[in-house]
Amino acid sequence: MCHVGLLYLENVEDYEQACKQETGWCESADARWTKIFDRIESRIVLRLRESDRQVGDAQFFKLLQVVRLEEDMMLRLESLDDPKRKDELERALEGYVVCKGAAKADIKAGTTNSQMGFNDMTCMDNPAGIH
């Protein structure tokens, strides 16, 4: 699962780079990467159904999905012109750095237990860090 997580996070970063190359909201990159993430996620879901999966794998997958969701929200935030709305979204996404850091730490440690993300309220229980 760590290898899949690494692939997933690499795609999140590739999506971010592709988005930043477009002006305004990145519709073209979003459409391409939605298909890529859908394929990766469908494979992960199939693997999670196997009886020999570690208990933490499902939580780790949720953590990866939170990172993807919040990356998308961050990119949408950057394309906003309305300062008031932008400020509201920035506050709502304070947990994003925590989630992405937790996923990377789990991969680096070679574990998929998602202990950091699972225990951090701003990440797993409250994906967008909304208070």
C-alpha cells in the first residue's frame, strides 16, 4: 500500500503542477487528473476487499483521498478573485498541510496505519479542517 500511496501523492503533485500552468481554474488538467485518480482509486478499492489487507490500509486510503480533495480545494482557492471568499476558504483548509504531511510521513515510515492522520482531528475526522 505504501507504493500505491507514493504513486497517488505523486499524481496529486503532478495535478497541482498541471493546474498551475493553466490560467484561471484549470478545467483541462482537472478533467485529465479526475480520470487518472478514478482509475487508481478503483484499483485500490478492489485491493482493499482482499481478506489479507492490513487494518490500517483503509484508513490510509481515506487519508490519501482527503489529500486529493484538499489539493483540489486549494487549487480552486488560488483561482478565486473574491478576497472575502478566498479568506473563508483559506481558514477552512488549515488542515490540508497536516493531512498531506501525515500521508507522506506514513509512506516514508513504510507504514499504512495512518496513525498521524487518524489521530489528528483536523485531518481524518474533519477533512477540510473546518471548525
